[in-house]
Amino acid sequence: MDESQRKPQLAYSELQYKTHDERKRRRKAVKIVSVLEHFLGRQDLNGLSAIDIGCSTGYTVDTLQASGATVTGFDIDVPGIEHAKALFGDRAEFVVADGSQLGLPDKSVDIVVFNHIYEHVVDPAAVMKEIRRVLADDGVVYLGLGNKRAIIEPHYRLPFLSWLPRRAADRYVSAFHRADDYYEHFDTKAGLLRLCQGLSVWDYTYTVLSDSTGFNATDMVPARLAGLPPMLWRAFAPIMPTFIWIGTPGRRRPAGPATRQDPTLLASSAGDAH
């Protein structure tokens, strides 16, 4: 697919029914909350405002509010938003809006969740700019980011798909009857750090992998691998399927207890990479 022809993925919840899998969605959401609570040094999110960009069917929003946050979910997925409102509209707000135009005041949000969404967005840089705009000075954004160099592409389950040039990727998914063309657009770690410029970025990937039980990350680590030492997880760094990062506009640091593998500062809000 030519990038100039890339249109928003409307009604994604009807294209990918996995967005309705409550058990899996909540399992991922609990992991998100665990990472946020660790970074903030809290046992809950009471008194904090949070937004979920790309909330779809709303399970992450509901999990955030169950931890005490006041939450709004945003998505262009109208059927997904309608589903979320029907289930959770009495305890959270859901808005049909593009992630690059949230309509919120500057520096008004304590927590942003942007989890496995950037590859579906026409202009991820515009969404990140909006995230930086709405985040409070001491706010945080949870970033679940797919890696272009992952061996198995997660949407179509085809090896090395995300590595290929666009036209070759289109032919690949078509040949295996997975889609007419390859819509998603992943980036490398270096590209993702550029996307996050203006934020201090803390890498929680190996922190979570090294303590999958403590961070409720059984969706990432099979039980038989849960005890692997951090050094072995880092050996897979170039092809790690997902990066888990926390971004913050200021100099806030992880406030949670020591872990087997403490979070690593990848870049400062001044733009310095580490």
C-alpha cells in the first residue's frame, strides 16, 4: 500500500474480533496498570486523570478506572466505542475522536495509555505531539510499541513481514490470503525513540519480562520461561516483539521498589539518548 493512500482504520473492532476477547484484553490492561503503579510508586491510581488513546472496546479504560483513575477513552472506532459505552459508560467516558485532536486542555492529563496503536495510525508523530501537549508536567504515558524487527508480525502471523518494503509486504500478505495489502507500519527502536522526542523515556521491557508474575505479564512470558535471568532476555533485544516504555515530559524517575532488572533511562526530555 502506498503511504500516500493510507486511510484511517475505521471500525477496527469489526476487522479484528480479538478486541472483544475480554479475558485477554483485561490481562493486558492489568499489566499496564502494574507498570504505571510501579513507575509512580503507588498501589492504586486514585485521584489521577487518565486517557486511553485507541481504547476500542473499552476494557483497558475499565481496568484503569477500577484502580481509581478518572478515565476517558478515545477512538475513531465507532462500533468499538458503542460497545464500550454499553458496558462501561456508567463509570467512564468514551469519545469518538482522532488521537491527534483530543480537544483537551494543555497539561490536563496525569496518565496517557498508547498501547499497540502507533502502527495503525496514519500520522503517529501527530498523535505523539498531542500526547505531549495534554500531559501534565509530571504526567506519564504508557507506551506499548511493536518492533519492526520482530520475527513474527503480530497481526498476520507471517515471519519477517514487517521487515519488508511496502510493495513486497503487500504481495506477501496477499499471497497467503491474509489481506489485500499490508496496512500496519512498524518502526525500529531508533525510529521509536525519535517519535518520543521531548519525553524522558524509561525502558520497562526487561523489568517486566524478568518479573512477569509481579507485573501481571503472563501474556508476554510463558510460565516455563518466567524464571529466565534478565541477561538472557536482553540477548533478544534486537528482535524483541514489543517494547514497554514509560515517557514523561519532566525528570520524574521510577518510584517503585527495586526489581530484578530496574528500568533503564533511554532518553531524556532534553532529547539526549542513552
